[in-house]
Amino acid sequence: MVLPVFLIGAFLVSCATEKAKWPPARYAKSKNEVMDDLRIRLGLTQEQEAKVLPVIEQSAQRKQDAFKIVLEDGVSKCGLKDLLEKIQKDNEAQLAPILDKDQMKEYRRYEEGEQSLKAAMAKEKRR
């Protein structure tokens, strides 16, 4: 099962009151894909990788739970955006003691790039 890990961009292009739908797989990366990306982009050591993996796994589960809440309770995209932004802030707080300053900067760039890519994909789909 592909766990949605970095989903924010696809669903948060607009903050509408319509109910969000579960994200298509093309907008989600598995935790293994995310770890591969981070391993390469951040140059993670084995020790860092062992500490980052649980953060990514927990994040994936929390994001999956957030989408379930949206589906079951009819939370708007605005509510989803708030949930996902909180998860992202929590991720950064957990990763800060694991990664050095340069790795954190690169992690933030990675996140921004993922969000931009998903927003562009969502925009293209609407055409």
C-alpha cells in the first residue's frame, strides 16, 4: 500500500469548502520513495537514516489519518490544509535535532519542491 507522505500541494492549491477526496496515487509517494529521495538529497548517514525513518513513517500515518477524518467528517480543504501544515511543522521539529543546518535547509527545499510539483500536476489535470 502506498502511504501518502507529501500530499500538501495537490490538495491545497485552493482552500475551498468542498470536501476533499482521497488523493490519487500519482500525488503520493511511498515512505520508501521519500526515504530514497532524502537519503540522496540530504546525504544521510546510516545513523541519521535510522532516526529519520520513524519520523517519515509516523508522518505518513498521520497524513493518512488526516485524510480519513476529511472523508468521514466532511472537513473542508481548509481544515485539511491546517492538519497537514501542523504535521509538517511537527516533522521539522522532530528532524531538527537529527539533521544538521544544511540538511534542514535542503529538507525544506525538498518539501517546497514536492508541493510545487503537486500543485502543478493538479493544475494540469484541471485543464
